[in-house]
Amino acid sequence: MFWSLPLFMGLGLACGKKSSGNNNPTGGNNSNNPPVVVTPKSDVEFWLTQSDKTVLFKKQTTSLVFSTTSNSYPSIDVDDTQTYQQIDGFGYCLTGGSATLLNSLTSVNKDNVLKELFAFDSTFIGISYLRISIGASDLSANTFTYDDMPSGQTDVPLDHFSINAEKTDLIPILKKILAINPNIKILGSPWSPPIWMKSNNSFKGGSLKPEYYAAYAQYFVKYIQAMKAEGIPIDAVTVQNEPLNGNNNPSLVMQASEQANFVKNNLGPAFQAAGINTKIIVWDHNADVATYPLAILGDADAKKYVDGSAFHLYSGSISALSQVHDAHPDKSVYFTEQWVGGPGNFSGDLQWHVQNLIIGATRNWSKNVLEWNLASDPGYNPHTNGGCSTCQGALTISGDAVARNVSYYIVAHASKFVRPGSVRISSAQTSNLLTVAFKNPDGKKVLIVLNKGAAQEVFNIKVGSRIVTTALSSGAVGTYVW
């Protein structure tokens, strides 16, 4: 289904008028005063998505009141005295194609869409973290870097460096987002360096030639400085998107030893010399090769420049994040990308992503969770020749019409309620009820629950000696806030 303006009216919030008063001294109704609707008392706010799409991220009117009366239902104990990692945020990858589609909307619709996505209040979903590509990703309309040269020519001093290619769509959209949420964290990731730096002189595959390590470090410096000059702070960069995948377009193959050498001898010192405090994050690839980030973090000279490691989950187990955290608890862990393959399966995708990412990644120490592309058109465009041709966006944009897809709801169940600076706290699980809990800076607690069982589950949320009883149907996701 497609919708247009105003985008935010579909979130299931009640809109009411203030009463102008009742002139009937007996308290009864008269013809000029409709009955007053009394909202039942509730200690817990409850937002629900059903796997069959009959309810899509809608606030429930169920009265959930804490009590000390016991019952026989299983309990999910939530204990805010046990704390884990701090949360940076939840969001998406704002690909070049996503920016183009968003920027193509009419002015009013564009503003409403961006407010719904990035503003934080009772109506909107409050995305707090974005990943962008440094140069083109495979979900850009074409391949480019910020220092492309004619065949056979190089530019070691980077005299031709320019981010002008981003001034048409990406930078204008980022400026609008920052006006809505000035504190949003932005992560930059390159898919390829300029091809004159590469062993195969191609956007696809190849490796970074050692003689260009110093120049490529300065390329990062210039990028961060240029974006800052546009009013866009880059909180962190990963050294390379999917460094063991040379089959994408663009892409680069970079072995762990190469990445360690680049970080310790070039990128880290270059940031230090330029006074740049942007975080350096290594790996940025699947959870099946934990040995890669562990090798870099095991090199003390490289580790001192590294903030942490980033993961995708196209293969491997989400538990690998804990493996890396446990080996280096002084370093952060991030989850930076996971696609939904179009046309998708709403029920299956909702459950898999909530189980493995929103719940799984954060229970394994990740400070963020990012779904892949924020927007695509009905044909899963734009993308490069050889890039992902079936990547479904959180939004599908067709002309000026916009539709929400499954990853919109996946992220919304966390982003709207778990704010930057919150901490993960302890929450129990059962065989069918998977959970994660957080405590926000304002003291509010958030519990996200997935019922992965085949039948409805009735259960208690237990906080100290108090319980509140609720239920989720099979495959449903609930976010509870108190």
C-alpha cells in the first residue's frame, strides 16, 4: 500500500479535542456534549506489530497496570541493576540511491517523510544513527570516488579531491536530517578507493597498493574535513565495507594484515596529526570471520587507534560479536548492515531481523543496529551495474508516493523508544519469548519482546516484586515502555 501526506498519520495515535466543558450540572450528557471517552489507566505503554500485518507498529489501548498479585504465567524478569553496553542508536544506511529518491519528493512531502523518520516525539520514530558511503556504494546510480582521474593518471597530492558529487542529493538530505536531529550519529564507509590506487585499476575488486597507503589515509582526512565544512560531522568511519568481498561493484579486497598495517602506519597517525577525533572501526563484514577483527585488535600498535569492530550477518552467528567483545572488552562492537531481499516475506523477515539484530546484536554487546538501505523504488533501484538488484528499502518511493516496508517496523520498535545514551539492562527469556531491555537516560525502561512460538504466549513482565500481565500472538513483536 502506498501513502502520501501526511506520512505520520498512520501510526495509530489517537487525535482528540479538548473538552469545552459540560454545562449539565448533573454530569449527564446533553445534545451539545458528546460522551467523554475515558482512557483506561496504564502503567506501561505497549506498541505492537503483528506478523500478519493486521497491526503495524500501533500503540495499544490495553490497560497494563503493575500488581503484586502472582499468577501461573511465565515471567520476564527485568533488572536495571545489571547494566551492559551504552547504546549509540538505531537506523539505516542512507545510500546514495536512498538520498536521490528522498530528494526527489515534493518539498512538503519530503519534509514530512524526514520528520517522521528522524524527529523524536510522540508521533515520529526517532532514527538516531545513519551509515553513508564514502563515494559510491553498490546502491548508487553509478560508480565514483572523490578523486577520479583519467586512465593512466594519478593524483597522490589529492589536488582533484572533491565531494561535489554529493551536493546534489546526499548533502542536502543530510542537512535536512541534521536540522531535525542535530545529534544524529553518522558513520562513513568506503566501498572502493580511487581506482588509480588499486592493483587492478577497477572499481570492482583489487587491492590497495602499498605505495598509496599514505595518500588514501589523507583521502579519509579530506573527506571528514570536507563534510565538516558542510556542517556534517562524521562520528566514525569503517576502513572498508566488506573487505573480503571483491565481487560487489564497487568493492576492494583488504586482508586483515593489510588493514592492520594501514590503520597503524597511516590512517591512525593521519587522524592524529590532523586533530581528527572521528572513530576508526575495523572489519565491517560478516560474523563468520571473527578472526579478522581479532587479528587487528591483537596488534597493539593498530589497536590504539581503533574504537571497535563492525559486523554484518549474511553468514555466521550473531554470537561472534560477544566473542570479539570478550577478547577486547575495552573496544566497542557495532552492527552496521543487513538487507531485506525483495519482495520479501513480512512475517519471516520481521521475526528473523528482530531475533538476530534488534535483540541478538544488542544482547551480544552491539552499540547500534543498522538495517541496509533506507529507500528504493519499486524496481529496487538505483543500483550500480553488478550491485544489489533486489535490495528492498525501508521505504519504497514511487514518484511522490511512499510505502513502508518491513525494515521500517523492525527499526521503529527500537529507535522510537531506546534513545542514544541508554544502557542495555538484564532481561530474562523463555524458549519462545526472546527479549532485550534498556534503561533510557530519563530513567524509562524499554522491553522488546518477540514471540517466536507457534501459539499465543501470555506472560508477565516482572520488575522487582511487581508484575504486569500481557500477551503476544505468534510471530508478534511488542515494545513495552514504563
